[in-house]
Amino acid sequence: MYHKNIKLLLAGLITVWSIYQFSQGNIMNGISILFLAGIFILFYFKNEFILLAFLQLRKQNFEGTKKWLGYIKKPETALTVKQQGYYNYLHGIMLSQTNITQAEKFLRKAVKLGLSMNHDLAMAKLQLAGIAMTKRRKREATNLMAEAKKLDKQGMLKEQMQMMKQQMKKI
């Protein structure tokens, strides 16, 4: 896994190469090479391994998700802050199946680092509310549920929140 700034350096060098091609009169080569530079810029903002991990998670392939996340060795240097948030978010979702204490740690870190989409942030807070509920922390679970409800503007998590409220009444 490369440092995030290496991707920008490669994009800059490829852009210089593209400008050279333009100056030589090779317009099509210059345009094609600019698209190549655009790929490196895209991968700076959207990490390729996180995208592939999300694809595997969407297919419910948890082993594949672990494999793609495993390629990121040092997330602090290889990822931007939002990408680190999603890295921890994915780890939290993966571990919520087996180890809720570790999952809570990863999800809290993801919320602290920030997620770019409100729906993902609402999902992380809903997961944290579920973890708090299993640990008998009803007040914290209620607060997290309220925050998740504010963030879920499209109502995509409405059913899960209703189920969680029904379970919370039993505690």
C-alpha cells in the first residue's frame, strides 16, 4: 500500500508528461495520458481497496472484505481522514458479528474521524446503539438512536430503529 501523497506525485508527473505530449503536437496522446492522471487523483480521494471492500461487503462476502482491508497496512499514512473513518467503519461492521467490544472501538473511532455520508454515520451510530443496548447502557443507546434518527433523512433505517426500540422496551 502506497503513501497517499505518492499517488498525487504520480498524478503530477503524468500530467507533466501529458503537457509534453501536447507540446509535441500529440493531442490524443496528451488527452489519454490526462485520463491516466485522473485515475491516480480519483484513487487519492477514493481508496481502491476500500471501494473493493465495500463491493465485497455488499455481496455479503465477509472474507473478501477482510482480504481487501488487509491490504491496507498503515491506514494513518495511506488514507485520508475520511478514508480512515470508512476503514474503521468497515472493521466495526465486520467485528460486530463476532466481537462487539472491538466493534465498538472501531465504530467510535469511525464516528470521531467522520464519515462523508449521513446515512453511513447514522448506520454507525445505530450499530453503537445496539452494542450499548447489549451492554445494558439504555441511556447511551437512547441518545445514539436519537442522533441516528436525525441523520437518517431518507428513512432508510426506519425499520431497524423500530425493531431496536421494541427490544429496548424489554430492558
